[in-house]
Amino acid sequence: MHQHISTMRAVVQANGDNLNKENGVSCALRGRILTLRQDDTHLHYRAIFPARPAAPPTPPSSTTSLADSSSDEDDTTELIRHYFNLDPDLTTLYEQWSAADANFRKKAPKFTGVRILRQDAWEALVGFICSSNNNIARISQMVEKLCIHYGPLIGTFASKPYYDFPPPAALTNPSVESHLRQLGFGYRAKYLHQTAVMVSEDRDAGWLDELRNPESPIFGVKPAAAGPMRPEGREGYRKAHQQLLELQGVGPKVADCVCLMGLGWGEAVPVDTHVWQIAQRDYKFGKGKNKSLTKETYGAVGAQFRKLWGKEAGWAHSVLFTADLRAFSDRLTTKVEIKEETSIKVESGGSPYLDTKIKSTARAANSAVGTSAGGPVRIKREAERSD
């Protein structure tokens, strides 16, 4: 079955069972098919690009082989590093958060691999609109249906078609709402269609990406300063949050989810009932008259977490959220050193593909945050071309 990377549980749980299969899992990401497989000591990935039409006949001196061109133009290593947000040093961040918060210091050492993805803003927006009153399995199914019915076909791998994520314009036709209802989207169908119209037709081109944190830009763009931090967050975050609330199906929590995971605003703290329970139990919220999650208590939780953890408060809160989930209770911490090996291979009768393995050496980590996994990922590319 086709999967876009937004539907993969592996995105959230990098050491999850989905990767521990002999043949791995395959998904679509940014115009390519990406296969991921993990064993006890290695994370392997393979990027497969769609076949390009043959070039018209030209003198031999001006021709370029597909294999050479694919090798020169492939940016999968950088894309994976960007998408999985591999550059920040988690050890340093965990030390900072632990120094500021005894509760984090107690729980975090067993959950050292939690990273906030750098998702495409539109994909994040759609995914979190689908998340309203929903579970992970159904959200994944909805995103998958959107890709199959409205996304561009990338190609076929292992007899399965793979589609990329549909752009906003693909969901603007008046027939989209009724079709999505037929596909099981329920009331979310109206929100998705109306929001697609607003983004595609009522806003300037690139509007969503203009709301991004300049410190966490889109893939391929250099970071820039984002302004001073304040108790309510930086000015750009507040602007992005407020403008997202103008869209259909977007409330404060969805807006914060998009700010955090789609726009790179690390101080965004999505507060749902689960996070509210954590705030009540571990941070003494909900005393006196403020026992329920209201607009005021929602803002107070975010402000308190930003006071504790600073401009990456949303990341730190996600670690505690993960630590509170029963599914992660047996998670093991490991120290991982990464090495990449890439080769270009041509299958009989097929197109060249890049076969890339990220080899990691894993060992048990100490319970102290400072010695647990999470330092910068070092990738060494060793390219070998084979016929």
C-alpha cells in the first residue's frame, strides 16, 4: 500500500517496529520514493527517483548519462538531515532543559531520541486538520487517500504506485468536499476544501512559507535571525499563530501544531487534554477555579513551559508527552554513530537508482542526560559507482 512520509509512524517513532522489517518500509518524499530499513545496528535508506524521458539525439560530446546526472543532482542525504532535523545537538538541549526543570531531568534520560520534524507547512496543516477528534491510524489513512486521489504520481516500486502530497490547488474544485466525504473524511472534508481555497486563491503565493521561523527555513534556504524571545513567544510566532486561526478547521491547538512542526517555531506548545493532564499532575496547574482547559489556562501552560525551556519549549514538551505514552514505556536509549555509503546501481531493464545505507554503531547509554544519545549526526558519504 502506498504511503506518503507524513503517514508513517516511523516519522514519530524512529526506532519503531515499522522499520524493523526485513524489507523495510517505502514512502514518498519530495518527488522520490524513499525506502527505510532498520536492523539492530544500522539504519538503511534508499532513494528511487522517477525515470526521466530520454534526451533527444545529440552529438555524443553533449550527452549526459542518467546515472551521472542522478548522482550529481541527488540531495537525499541533505533532505533526510533536514526533514528529520538531525543537526541540533540533543545532548546540549536535554542538558539545558534538565537544568531548568527537575521533572524533565527525571523523565528525559529514557527518551533521548525525540526530534521535531521539519515538515512542509501545507502537509502539516492538512495533517493536523485531519487530526481533529481522530486517531493516528485514521489520520494516516486520510493522508494516504489524499495522496492517492489528488497527489501527483511519482512512480511505481515493487508493483506499487507512489504519490506525492497534493498541493493546495488540487483540492480547490467544488467537487472535492463531496468526494472527501465519500472517502470517509466526515466534517473535515469541508475544512480541507475551504482551507485549500483560502491558501491557493485568497492568499499570496508562498504565504504559508512566509510565516516560517527564519531560523528554521524551508529546505535549501539559509537560516536567519528570528528576533528576541518573549514570554508569549517571538513576534513571528504570534503572527503565524494568529493568521493560521483564520483558516477553516484551525483552532489554537492545531495552529500551534502547525507552528511547531510545519513552520519551525519551537516555542509553540500545543496543549490538548493529554498535555493538560501532564500540566495538572506535574506542574500544579488546575488548582482553584482554573480546573478545566480554557483559553486562559491554555495560554498559561504555554507561557510556563516557555519560561522553563525557552525557544524550544515545544520540543521539550514533546519529550514529556512521549514519556507519558504507554507505547514508549520500554524504549531503550542508544548511542548512535552514523556512516553513509552510497552506490549507483542499474537493474536489468530498469532505471538507475541510488542505494544508500546509513550505518550506525549502537551501544547502551548511561542514564545521565549528558552522556545519552543525541549529539550532531555525522554523515560520511562514500560513493561507489557500479554497473
